[in-house]
Amino acid sequence: MRFLYKRPRLDQVSKELETLMEVMVSDQFIYLDLFVFSFIFTLFLAPVIPSLIIAILFFLASYSFFGCIYHFVISKITIKKLD
């Protein structure tokens, strides 16, 4: 059965990998990941957070903290490497 499938050419594979890397390192995708991880972090700490309002504040604080770390540290390093 394997002989029926044609292997893709190397340039097609590299083009698909390049497209995938562009999506994975885009700022929108990273901020979406930070949103999801902050939400999961807040859910795991829900038993020790006393109220819903404090949980929402904790979520916003963790999302903004991680977003600031990404923006001021990681993105500045990659911009300097590109120049």
C-alpha cells in the first residue's frame, strides 16, 4: 500500500514548514497562548482564591504580567537579532 502514496518534494515540505513557523511565532498566536495558560493557571489556583472577583483580578494580572514579559523581553530580543 505504501507504494501508492507519492512522497512530497522537499521544496513543498519546506514551504509548508515555513508557513507553519510563521503562524506559530506570530504575536496573535502567542498572546492567545498566554490567554489560555493564564486561564488554566487561574483554574488550578481556584481552590485557594477566595472569591470570583479576586479570581478575575488574578487572571487579568497574570495575563498582563506574562504579556509584559513577552513584549518587553522576548520580542525585544528577537527584534535585535533581526537587525
